Amino acid sequence: MFFIALQLFAATPIEGLLERIDKGASRKIMTETVRSDRDFFEITSKNGKPLIRGNNYVSIASGINWYLKYSVGVHLTWNSMHASLPATLPLVQGVERHTTDIKHRYYLNYCTLSYSMAFWDWKRWEQELDWMALHGINLCLDIVGTDVVWRNVLLKLGYTKDEANEFVAGPAFQAWWLMNNLEGWGGPNSDNWYQQRERLQKQIMKRMKELGINVCLPGYSGMVPYDAKQRLGLDVADPGKWNDYKRPAFLQPTSKRFAEIASIYYKEQQRLYGKADFYSMDPFHEGGNAGGVDLRKAGEAIMGAMKAVNPNAVWVVQAWGACPYPSMIKHLKNGDMLVLDLYSENRPQWGNSESTWYRKEGFNGHDWAFCMLLNFGGNVGMFGKLQHVVDEYYKARCSSFKSTMKGVGLTMEGIENNPVMYELVSELPWRDAKFSWKEWLHDYVEARYGNINNAKVHDAWLLLARSVYGAGAKIVEQGCHESVLCA
């Protein structure tokens, strides 16, 4: 019994991941960690078994996924994260090596966490964390348990539990609450809910740390309850309404209490979950009125509060519509911010002059990530631009903004459907040269259906590729529309 417990304790996170895919898989696939100043994975063989090498656990997991797809014909996706691997796995000839200089492979939109993930338990989160590692994700937005932080902060500021609950949104609406769009809607939450969220977040962060996935936590952006002026005597701006919802107030960056309240927030967050190296803040999201706010000082106050917690932390911000306002970010030090170009496949802002959301200066010298949004509203359906996404990615890679392109992101509003497009984008960082959708799709279909080489299946996918997955480059509407059957 002691020997078994010791074995379980000594198992690496990768061995645990393999065992969750298929019991006994960790004895069939060998892995090695090799130092490198650049992320890479190699697929080769040793002692009659496949061997996957990489410079960290996420790179190794990416190699395992690549090997399973393209050598074994096993596709691990939201539809199924489990497989029955053959007793003897095929061996590759020589060494297949893939490297990337894309530092950040980012995952999730605030909306995803409300549309698709609001009520997930640990079992479902564990599966998704495996999916992330296998798809090369090394930076993930995680808002779970932020409601606990905010409730405790408001209690420290003198609000009662019931009053705090009037500010904290209900489970399925916390994305829009944390983007400063509304407050309280869908609540109040039970004491048991807060206890569950705190426990779940600690499990999620523990596993992320084990796998080597960086967590991006919601930071402090100046948000305070709408009644904070009357209740706390704070100097606030009124950001107006969002789709007729009353927005939280914005604490003026010139207020002496900005740093104080930010400090209370970060200390409580740190007490519960520890520090992070990445914090997400999106003031004035989707039309928030910034009138009367010194935007330069707002950017400096938000950045300063974050740096007081962790001098090495990076501010992650979504490029969506007019945000982030150039006057808020252009005076900030380059290297301290990662801008998510949230809708790069349709309305890029990185500096592409052909875009309807064109920014001549890109993101003012800040690092940025090429992201695909694709899904809006958690709609279930088939839609995409296979070749256009590839073309736009390599266009960005060859542009005058290429030196600051440090990331690729999946920023969809809903998941668990339309996997082909996300599979494509997750592979882009590992592919050096531009390729055509036809050659890629052939291999995808073989992986998806198990190396069956069935002409009818390939013909069916060619029909899909030339129709729903071949949307024109100039089509910029919101992704797939909900199927009548799904609705």
C-alpha cells in the first residue's frame, strides 16, 4: 500500500494527464524534459516506445497531442477527452521537431466563463485544464472565486453581507459584472456558493501551477459599487449604462483612495489565491463613458496598483471596439502590457489598414496577441474561415508590428462546439510556414476519424470547407448563428 501511494505521489503532471486520457497510457508513452530558451517539442522513439520531449510540461503535452492526432489517429477534444489507445503504439521515423517563438498562448474570454463554464465542478475543470495543456495553452483567464474577493472587500469597506450581495452578480452574469458592465444581476449568491467557488478556485490554480499554465486573474480597474459616492464618499465618475443595465461607478484615478481600495482588493485576492504574473483589467468596456476621467492617469493608476502587488506582473487588456483607449495606454512602459486583439480574424486592430477597426499605431508599441473570437453568445453551430484565419495570422507575422506580436489567443464567447477552428488556431504557433486549408484539413479529418482514409468522409468535409467553413474574408458578422434544432 505504501509503495502504491508513493508511486501516485511521485507521478509527474504529464503522467497524470496521460492516465486520465487512458489508464496505462503513461507506461506506453515516454516523456523527457529538456532545457531550452525556446518552447519546443520533439516526437521520436526510444526502447520501442514513442518518446515526447519538450522544454516544459505544456510543450510536452502539445507534443503528445500532436503525436496522438497525426500518428495514432486519436483526436482529443471537447467531445471526448478519453481514448482507448492500442497496446502497441506506432513509432515515428527519426525526429519530428516543432518550435515556437510565440511566448503567450492565451485562452478564454470573460464571456466564456459565464456562457459555458459558470456551473462547472472540479471534474469538468480538470478535463478542461488537460485540454488546455494538450493544445499548448500557457496563459488562461480565470475569474472563478473573484466574487469571494469582492464580497470580502466590500465587507471591509463597511457594507453588510446583503449589501455586498446586491453588488456581486449571479453565477451566469459575472463576466459582464467583472467587465464593469453591470452589477448585482442574477444574484444574490448563497453562502454555500461562495464556499464552493473559493474551494474550486484553489483546485484550479493548483493544477495550473503543476502543469505550468500561467493564471490571469481579474485585477483592480477602478470599479466600485454605483452607490460608492453616497456610501463611502468616494470621488467617482458615472460610466453610464450598458444595454440599459446600470454600470458600476469608476473611482477617479486622481482620488487618494484609489491606491487604498486597490490595495484592499489585491491583499484579499492574494490571501485567498496568491499572487499572479498576469492581471486582466478592462475599464470602459463596450462604450463605458470616460467623460471627466483623465485617461492617462487612469492607466497609470491601474498599472501602479498592479505593480505594487507584483513588480513583474503584466496587465492583460482586451482590444474591443475603441478600448483600450490609446491615451490610457500609450504612456505606459512597453513590456508591462499584453493587448489581446480579440477579433483578429475579422476586425483586427494590430495595424492592418484593411480592417474596419484599424489602428494606425497598432497598440502603441505594447505586446499583443493575435486572437480568434469566432463564437458569440455561446451559439452552437458550424462556421469559420479556414484559409482566411491562416492568411491573417501569417500576414501579422510578416507585418511591421511582428516584433511585438507575442501571443496567439482563443477568445471565444462559448465553447464545446465547432472544434475544427480552435484546433487550427492552436496549431498556428507550432507551424513555421504558411499552409493551405486543404492540406491541413486532410490531416485533421484523418485524426478526427481515426486514420480511416474514407473518401466519403473527406468529400463531406470538403463540402463543409467550401461552404460554412469557407466564409468570405469580408464577412464580419458575429460567427455562427444558433441552429434551429439547437435552439
